[in-house]
Amino acid sequence: MKTSVVMAVHGNWPVVERALTALRPALGPERELVLVDDASPDGTAERLAEAAPEATLVRNDENIGFGPSCNAGAARAGGENLCFVNSDTLVGEGALDALEAAVGGKTVAAAATLLEEDGRVQESGCAVGREGVTYPLGAGSSVDDPAWAFRREVDYGSAACLLVRRDTFTDAGGFDDGYAPGYYEDADLCLRLEERGLRTVVEPGARAVHLQYGSGSRDRARELVARNRKRFLRRWGDRFDHRPIVVAAHPWPHRQLALRDARTLTRFLVFEDAASARELADRWRGARITLLGVDAGPEIESARPQDVEPWLEERRFHYSAVIAAPDDLRPALERSQPQAVHAYGSGDPGLVAGGIAPAGEEPRG
């Protein structure tokens, strides 16, 4: 069995039914469905048994919350991967395939890009600020915006649709029951994976519509977030004490990019040289590579701005090094990236001589 999809449910059958309908085409011989009814008050458990007779159904005697319910489902699962899906998440076509493909090596968890019902990005991975406030990356953007449409490591991926290798999840102890009934357990899990030298990525090829607060109220969510943020900070506050304070969504592109790349402090901007971009990605595995004009791979940001100079202005002071810059853009680069080292290619000795950390020694944010 390749993947077990685990869905914890607590009432609101109309939304749950939509989630099951969206998920069903992705199931088959290599995937199973494990449903955990968390003491639903409205007869949802009986509807689950009727609507999904092929599923393994776990019934909680009392309402224990999201994390403990997911742990109970994981204990009954037989797949090599666990994909946690919220009961208010509509999994898109091909999403599970993309998540499975994204996991391998040190990448042990992959999150879907979450969308609003109108197709805009709700969340392309999450960043964490100094006070433990979480930030949904790419919120409001087009799903095809190159800034978000590539695979990259994130602080954490939302368990609204998160695939994790089963053995790793078990070894890490699963979700921490202390966050029940919900919020921050997914962030805590991904950071415990990071402690083990493992990666969580967001996979743009996996898309899912998240009917936010479809499984609960906004007011209750705010209450739980405020409570659980204190628990999160007690454990992880030191990890983020160098980060900027995040208080609300930032409309300024350079702040969005700074949060997106807060983990990757070595950043290369490459002009129309896919071979150099791939070599940089292979050598500096902890760096952000942005390639202008052409494509180079799933973990490289590939952008084709119609007008490069305004695009550079939106990313002021962002890059550590600029590779193969055309002469006519030198003045714009001096204005927008005066701190950057200039080099002719990925093997240019001027990179390290100019202060770029040697490959394998990249500073982490």
C-alpha cells in the first residue's frame, strides 16, 4: 500500500460529503482511506459508513481533537505514506500523485498548495515569524505566479493536505496531543522533522481547495490559535527569535519574498543560463535559485517578467549573487541589488572570494 489518506471528521456532513466526493477519484488499489469520526454530534458517523463503505472507519467515543484523531487514524493505516486531509479540503486531480513524487531522500513531507474557491492561492506553504505568528505564503496570488509555482522547503505545510512518510511520522511521535483540539500541531511536527535533518516542501503540482473554517468557526479558531501559540513558543521560540515580527499580511512584494526565503539566506539570481542554475542548485542545496528567461527544474524559481527593471525593484537587496547579468541591466542591478556579488557562471571563483558561503556551508534562516 503506497498511501493511506487519513481524514478526521467532526460533523458538518455537507462539507464532509464534498471532501469525500473530491477525494474518491484519487483512491484505488495503492491507496486506502481511513476515516476517523471524532464523536460527531449530528449523525455524520453513520453517513460516513454509508457513503464510504470501502474506508476503514475509526469512531472516537469522545471528541479528542484533530491531532489525536489523526494519530488514531495513522495507527490503523497500512500505507508507506500518510496523507492527512481536512474534512473541509477538496483534493484536486493529480494532487496525491504530485505529493508522492515530491517525497524522497531527506524530503519526508510535502504539502499541497491550498486554494480559495475562486482559484486564488490561499497558502503556498507557511512561514513563522518571531512571535510565533504564522504567515500563509502567496495568499491572494495567482496559482501560476512564478514566485510560488515551484517546489521549495518551508517552515511547515498545513495538515489540511499534508503527506508524510509513515515511518518518519511514527518515529517523530506523530502529532503532539497537547495542541488538541487543533492548530499548530502541523507546524510543531514539521519542526520536529527539521530537528532530525529532514525537509518539508510545498508542492505546486498538488492543488486543493480549502474551505477555511468549514470544519469550525472563525472565532473558535482564533481562540485556539492564541492559546496554542504560547505552547508553540515555549518549545520553538529560540528557533525564530531572529525572524521579523509578522503581524498581518504584507502587501509589499519584497516583504513577501523575504518571508518566502527566510530559510534560504544564500540566494542566486541567474540570467538565462539553465546549466549554471542547475549546477548551483546541485552544489548549494540550501540556497534559493531564481532563473530569468528559461526553465531549469522543479525546485528552481523560473520567472519571465515582461519588464525586468520593475521586477528587480520589487526584490531590492534580496540576492547574494547575480550570475551572467547582461550589460544593459548593470545600472538597474546596481540600484536594486548593490550588495550582490557578480559572477560569470556557477564555477566562478569570485563567488566564494566575494563572500558567498562555500557550498554545503550555507547559513540557514
